[in-house]
Amino acid sequence: MPSAALRNVLSRPEGVGARDPHSAGMLEAAVDATLVCRFNDLEDVRETLTRHVEDVAAIIVEPVAHNSPGLLPRPGFLEGLRQLCHQTGTLLIFDEVITGFRHHIGGYQAVSGVMPDLTTMGKAIANGFPLAAVGGRREYMERYTTTADGDVHYGGTYNGNAAAVEAGLATIELLEDGSVHEHLFKLGDRMRTGLAEVAARVGVPAVVGGFGSLFVLCFMDGPLETYEDVLRNDDALFGRYRRELIKRGVFEMPESLGRSHIGAAHTTDDVDRSLEAAEEALRAAVDALARA
């Protein structure tokens, strides 16, 4: 049974909504078993399910498309996926490897109020230690061979790793009272507001995306909601701006459309110094490209 995957911006433009090998070395069978739909396009998902309703086992989606970069779900999109899955008997799987714990201790599903059938988690779950987890509804989780009657194999090299599990428990303990996320959200709001003001002062068309601790400055007019929107970003200015930031002691990945995150250890002063560097870097990037 193929799954319907809402592939993010890592796909080539011509691969969205079509057969997309995505990378050398992919098995043809795996490619053929995946149907690529458009993120934030509920009608596209509905039409795909209608055409393949007897074949689709699951819809797999990152509830916030962090690599796209940081596309937020439109109102009703995740709710619509949940309804479609309920109507067709299809599993809804959230990839919360990035969104889980970073945006809420309950994952983005706690923010959106949309409950998937299965969830994958990692990264922030143990604050960088090698820990990952799968969660979901009891009826599906009990299928794993970790139960007496399970028939779906579950195994892994780091299962039960004491240091990683201890790190995960410590992380959860620190996140439980909500103060860490409150701190991150305040800093994220400050960063996104500041970046929008920087772009306005420099006179560059820009849209600032993100949520919580996530932020990205794209050089284009809004909106920033779909794959097609992302393709309008000024890649030359984006790359030059990131390189100018590095010269000023602020590291953001110097790649097209890489998003950035704020950590719990960051302070208001860190954000403000980053914004000062951002304005200098953007002015330098604009000047350099004008002379090129």
C-alpha cells in the first residue's frame, strides 16, 4: 500500500505532486509506493485519496514544514487531513521529529488540537542526545513486538540507552512547567518582529516566517504558505546575507531557505545583538549584489 506524503521544499519543483525519487539510491518500489501531495493544499490531498482510496495506507506529514522553510499549516488544513483519514480509514502520521518538544511538550498536535494516529519524535526530546520515540493510539502501538501479542517488529541499536533516556527524562522535567517554551516564544516573537523592521529600514521586500523559536527571513513579498511561494525567494540575496552574517559572528546555515532556531540558553541580549548584525549584514549584501 502506498502512503501519501506531503513532501516539503527538499523536493525539486517538478517533483511536487508527481513521482519524486528525491535522491539517488532510492528503490523504485519505494518511489512507486509514495504519492506526493502539496502541503497546505487540502483539495490536492482529497483528490489523491479519491483516486487511490483502496491503496493508501497512511498520510505522513510534518505539521509545520520546517525545511520549507517553516511553512505553518493554514487554518483547517490539519483538521481537514484528520477528517479525510477518518472518512477513508487511512492512518494519519505526524512527523514531529522537529516540532515535537520544540514548540510544545505535547508536540504541535497539542498546539493545533489535531490528534494523529501515530507520531515520530526525536531531536529536542533529549536536547541533542541520541533518543527518538514513536507514539500513538493504543490499538496501533500494541501491534509492536514490545507487547506479548504484537506482530510488528520493533528494534533499534540505541533502544534502552541509559544516558539518552536519562537526558530525555531531564528534558521533560525542565519543560513540564511551560517556562522554557514561554521564554522561547518571547524571544522568537522579538526576533521575527525585529527582522521585519530591519528589512523595512533597508528597503528590501521580505517576509518573516516562523513559529515559537523558529524564524526565517525570506526576501520576497508575501505570503509564505506554499511551495510555490517559497520558490519566489531571492536566493542570491539570501545566500549573500547569510554569509555576511557569519562575518559578523552570527551563524545561520548559508544554504537556500535554511531556517533557524532559538535555544533556551539564548537571551534577549543575544537576539538584539543578532538583529544589529542582521541589519549590517543585509545592507552589506544589498550593496555587494548591486556592485556585482
